[in-house]
Amino acid sequence: MKKILIGTTALLAAGAFVSTAQASDPIKLQLGGYMEYWVAGASQDSDYKKNSAVNNFDVAGESEIYFKGSTTLDNGMKISVQVELEAGSNNNDVGGQNDVIDESYMTLEGKYGKAIIGSENDVAYLMQIDAPEASEMGGAYASSEGDMFTYLPTGATVSVLDTKLNALSDQNKISYFTPKFYGLQGGVSYTPSNNGSGDDTFRGTVSGTSLDGAATSEDILKRAGNDDAWSFSLTYANTFSGVGVQASAGYITIDDATASRVTPALHNQDTEIQEFAGGLAVSYQGFTVGGGAKRRIANANTAYAATDGVAWNAGVMYAEGPYKVSLNYLNSTVVGSRTTAGDDEVDAWRVGASYTMGPGVILFGQVAYLDSSDELATVKTDNEGAFGGVVGLHLNF
């Protein structure tokens, strides 16, 4: 499979240069990106607040600057580049520091499909369908990548899953997307290791925001050492008599190199993590109804063992002109510590809205309810019955 993927990428690359003709214009980088800030208020569970470093009010945000450009060769091949620079407001940083560069990759696109090479998410993530969300607060996420969980945290001891197939994140990889055929498109990604140097090392610890005080188990595990990972995805999109249909199916398999490297006794044990996900969305006359689900299989030999479980979401959104409003629900049920009977469970209800005030200017808000339950019954560090909301401004430039 590795040879097939690399061979396909080589075919696309060769197609770009078989002609001796030069591109009409060289690549010139253009500036773009986004910035958003929101004001958040929340009422946390009293026991959770007493045992955790947490606030009830905060100002948070996230910003990136894009440098991107492209050129089309005389033979029709399009070559693109994109570099994403963190702009200093990211509240989900690693090790207490903002990343300098978030993603950096090149794209080759032609009649044989599209290939992406570099630091970018895998095909299973990029092609996935999930519940619709009207606000800018990340409706598919149950970890701190979902912005709702920066003001309503699940608690540091609660293991939690996202519905997104996002375990591979932005490690250097090769991805290939087939051309679309009657609404069908496939994709495959290969990730040889978890960082640019090829070493299977931890990228550092994770700090939380002023509202949550700690990172979730999912965030920490995503920074563990992984090796030789594959992603596969299949999507379908079409319209029938005004009814739009979108569907996706994805699969990821990862060798958890951290477990086998740190624990010699696990060298000959099964350290594979697998994830399966599917999603469906149907739209008609401004209404969109959809949802997604993910199953992670991770045995006790892996660093992901505490997040073996299921996550799913469902929602409805209505859009009319510059207005959008949505309601969705998310559930995560995982084994947690594996040492105590019961599961860690997270339930979240969200109402989101947005209004496009002008080109690239979006006013948004969200109110949410969270019930986070830890299977352990010692120190109360889960967040049961919390609620809160945000108002913010998102700028595209």
C-alpha cells in the first residue's frame, strides 16, 4: 500500500514536469487568515470548581495568518503552497507556548486527482461529515480543540473522545484524493512518524486555559509517539430534486510506538489503535440535519487505552441569508482508567448562532450545557451540570 500511495504521488509529480513548457506565472504568496475573540461566562459544578483551577469568566481567541500561492503549468497541473502562522491568540497551545507554524504543505492537482505533501491533516479528517454548527465554536469536538470546552471543561481526569478522526493531527504525511466520480471521492494518507524529524518522541506537555486549568486526556495522548499510520476515507455528495446529501466513512490505523518503546515487555504485543467513523447530512431549503459517530479501539498496551470508546453527535441548522442558528448534541463514552467499573461519559447540548455583518465579519454566539462524569469516585474533578455561553467576533482576511 505504501508503494501504491508513493507511486501515485510520483505520477502526479511527474505529470507536472513531463512537459518542457514553463508555467506562465511563478508562484507568488498572498496573505490571508482569520482572527476571532470571544467573551465567555460559565457556571461550573461546585465540587469541580472547589477542586480545580477554574474561572467563571474569560476572554479567549484564536488567530492564524496564511501565506499561500499557486501556479498552473502549461500542461494543466496546478501547484499550490500554504503555510499557516499562529498569530498569538491560540488558547489550545502546547507546553504553554503558541506554535510558530501550524501547518505547512504543498498540493499537486491534475486530472489524476490531488496529492498533499507536508504538515496537514489526513484524508479521514478533511473529508469527514459531522453535525452542523452555526457558531464558530467547533461543534464536532469533545476535547479542548472544541472551543466550547475552553469555558465548560470536562475535567482533567475525564477521558473523552471527539467524533472527528483527528488522532494524527498535522504530522508530515502524504495524502492522495481521487477525482470525483458521480459524487464519490476516495482518499488515502500515509504518516511515517509523528514529527518532522521522524523521531517518535513526545512533543511536550499540554497546558490548559484560565477557564479549565488542565488539558484533557485526549489532548495529551494525541502528542504521544505514533508510527506508521494509515488513513482511508470515502465520501459521497449529490443533490436530488433540491435535497442535498453528504455522507462520509473513514478509517485510521496507528502503531503506538510510544508504548512499545517505553515498555520493553510490549515489544511483541499488539500496540495498534484503530478508529472508524461515519457521517451523514441532509439539507433542504435552508435546513441541514446531520450527525457523525466514531469508534476507537485501543487495547491496554497502548497510550490511548483510556480513550477506547464511542463518540457521536447529531444536530440541525437553519440558514437564511446572513443568519444561521443551530442545535446539536454530543456524547462521549469511554473506558477511562480501565481500573474501575463504569465509563467516563460526557454529554453536551449546544445552541449556536451567527450573523454575517459584512464581507469577512461574522458575529457569533453560543449557549451550552455540559454534564461530565468521571468513573473514579475519589477527588471530585469532573464537571456535572455546568452551563455557560459566549459572544464573539470572527474576522476573515
